Amino acid sequence: MQEFIVRKLIQLVLLSAAVLAGPAFADMKIAVLNYQQALLESDAAKKYAVDAEKKFGPQLTKLKSLETSAKGIQDRLVKEGEKMQQGERERLELEFKQKARDFQFQSKELNEAKAAADREMLKKLKPTLDKAVEDVIKNGAFDLVLERGAVIDVKPQYDITRQVIERMNQSR
């Protein structure tokens, strides 16, 4: 909701500037950039995604197995719980709780490790992305570049995201 309000405010400011600037605004060279898309679609980010899948894949597989096992126990308790002897039911409930705790703990660890790896990747790629953006803006002699999220609609010829991605891929 807050992002929507900020976007509308930016649009209002730009519209006001266009009305006030009149002819001077018409001579401006404007472009739109999807910064996040440029980052995620770069070759370096795609390589990172493959590497991260290899690195975190075994942990994710283990989590899925744990989840499936816990779900099986839960289903068994729901279907057969009333027919089971109390000792068996209590043992299964305890096993389910333990698997649920293990799942939560391992899931949290995986998420934290993945987030740290993502931050590290972003830290490495950001200077390259910023340089690519700067080069494309400079080469295109743009007066104003807007984040794609702040724009409702744009003609493809004004979107420089693809150019930035290509520039990033060249600068490796």
C-alpha cells in the first residue's frame, strides 16, 4: 500500500513538472529502468541461481523429506488417531512435534544461509550493475531515468533495462 502511495506521489510530481516546464520538458530525453529485472536477468545472477541451487539443494531436499514425513504422521493421526492405543497415539504426536520443530529450525537456518548468500551476491553485483546503468545513461544521453515501478505504462523504446543487462553481461 505504501509503495502504491509513493508511486502515485512520484507520478503526480512528474505530471506537475511536465505541466510547469511545458516545452522544456518536451525536449527531455527520458528512459525507464527496471533495476531489479536488470540485476536478476544478468548472466552473473543466473549463474549464482544455479550455484545456489547446487549449494542449497541438498538442504532443501532434506526439508521436503522432513515435511513429507511430518505430514504423513499428521494424516495418520487424523485418520486413525481415535482407533489407536493411547501409547501409540502419544508416541506419534511426540514424533510429529519433534519433526515440526526440526523442520522449523532447519528451515530457519536454510533461509538465513540463503539470505546471507543473496546479500553477498548483491554486494558483488551492485557495482557492476551501477556501472552498467551509468554507462547506458551516459551513452544514451538521458536527462531523466525513472524506476519502472514508478511508471504505469511505457513504450518499449523508452525501456533501457535490456541495454543495462547486455552491458552488465559484457563487463564481466
